[in-house]
Amino acid sequence: MSAISLTDRERLILRSVVHNYILTADPVGSRTLARRMNIGLSPATIRNSMADLEDMGLLTHPHTSAGRVPTDLGYRIYVNGLMDIEELTDEDRLTIRSKLETISPETSEVLNRVGELLSEVSRMLAIIIAPDLTAGVLDKIEIIRVASGRVMVVVVIKTGLVRTILLEMDTHISDVEILDATQLINQRLSGVRLAEINRDIEDRLAGVQCNRNAIVRLFLDFPEKIFGSDTVEEMHIGNTRPLLEQPEYKNPEQLKGIIELIEDKDIIVHLLKDRSQGVSVTIGEENKKERLRDCSVITSTYRMGDELGTLGIIGPTRMNYSRLVSLVGFTAQLVGERIARKNNS
């Protein structure tokens, strides 16, 4: 993006258009700004500056409306240089902290509930992606019979993350055999990173009489399913209702588009994976996926031991960036602190 030079008046007017449009969701006219800005500029003067901003590609006017709305580029200029980060109020901070304290300290539960909390507070769609499980160290394996010929394998990571996998068996196995297999597998694999287990499980279970225990055979046959990477499985989505209440989604086509996006977890994972550390904002057409061209995304990394996860919000480009950047960053900080406190207790 080439540098765009704005006069002080243009900067003030662009900033005011963004603020008013975020607040009302209605195109902003020159008379509205003259009345609300209270800086002694006439509607005609403001209208001329708005026309100049439109020529620069920072504003546009929908349909035949006389009012203007920001373009993606206009939002980008605003976020990069015109936006004052809005500090969360003491009440907001206390509300988020107190609700987080009521959540079970188990990591998976924290991530699930934080997604719900962030959706409610932001009125956007909250997404949380756990750190890559394959980088985690195995704490223990639990094996539970759920039906004849089916067991649930629970993989517990030392950071507190949990993965559950259902496996089918074509033979009956007794409770004693399940217990024996669980003890043996934990003896051989506990304390090892999942990626290493997945890579060389045959060596780590070498010497085990696999044919005498169908459970051990399952671990040898399906290591990728049990110990491999599955980011979609490790994603937590908050409530969708607050997002769908936004004015943009009264339009049936836009509503259909956002629902399709919510249902396509692979797109969301691709969007949030490998984000830069700290808080990051992508706006509209900056998102490479077609379904995200009408959305903005604010994310932040959070720390879980030595690994990084990502949390963030997705919503219309008309979002309150100054407040939501603070909210996402603060929430990410609290999640890291909560998990660290649990793991150190």
C-alpha cells in the first residue's frame, strides 16, 4: 500500500466518519458531522473534504445515499494512524476477571468458556485455537469402554489440554486387558512429546506382545489419529448469536455468507493459524479467503507453557477497533495467566 498523505482536516474528518459509522451503522453525511464535530466547519467544507477522501479510496457512498462509509483502506488508515486505543473500563476488567475465575481450571474448559465470554463481551464471533498439541508432553493416557467394540482414548497433556478419540474394535476386550494396556502405554509413553510418539511409536512399544492386546494394536495402527495434529479439533468457537444480531446480517445474503463461514472451520483455522505474535488486525479484502472479504479479524497470541495459542474475534468491518483491540489483548493476557497459575499449582 503506497503512503497516503492527509491534511489535519482530512484526518479529523476520516476519523469522525469511522466513529459515527461504527456507532450508527448508517452512512454519514456532512451535516451530521458538522453537528457532531462542533469544530466550526460548515457542511460544505466537510462535504468537499469527504469528496477528496472518496477520491483517495478511503470513503465510498452506498447506492444513491448522500452519506459516506469507510472503505477497507479507510479502516486501515484509521487503525494504523488515527485510532486511539480505548482502555477497558475498570468495570469491564473486573467483569472479565471475575467470570474467568469461576471457570474450572482445566485448560480445555478455560478455552471453551473464554470463547463464550469473549463473544458476549465483544458482540462478535470469538475463536480460540489451542497450541499445537503435538508440541505438548504427554501426561497420561486414559482408556474408557463406551460400548461393545468401542473405546474412548483420552490424551492428557501436561499443560492441561485434553484430546478425546473414539476408536472402533473388531474384537471383545476385557476390563483387565484395558487396564493392562493403559498401564503399559503410560509406562512407555508418558513424559514424551506427542510429535515424537507419533513418529516412533513402534520403537517405543517394541517388545510388547501386541497380538495379545487389541488396545495396544490400535495405538500402533492409528498413531496419527491419536497423537497427530488436528487443529480443527483444538478450536473453540464462542456463541454465534451476538454476531448475528449485528445490523449487517439483516441482509439475507450477508447472513447466509456469515453462516457458511461459521460452518467452515477449515477456513477459520487457516485464518487464525500462524498469526504474528501480539495483537493483529486484518480488514476486509486483506483476508485472502473470499468468504472473509466483508469481515475483519482481530487476534492475539497467548502463552501456554512454551507454546503459543491464538484467540480472536471475527465480525463485520464496521467494528469498534479501538475497544476490541484492547479487549482481545486483555483477554489473551488473562488466559495465559489463568493457565500458568493452574499448571503451577
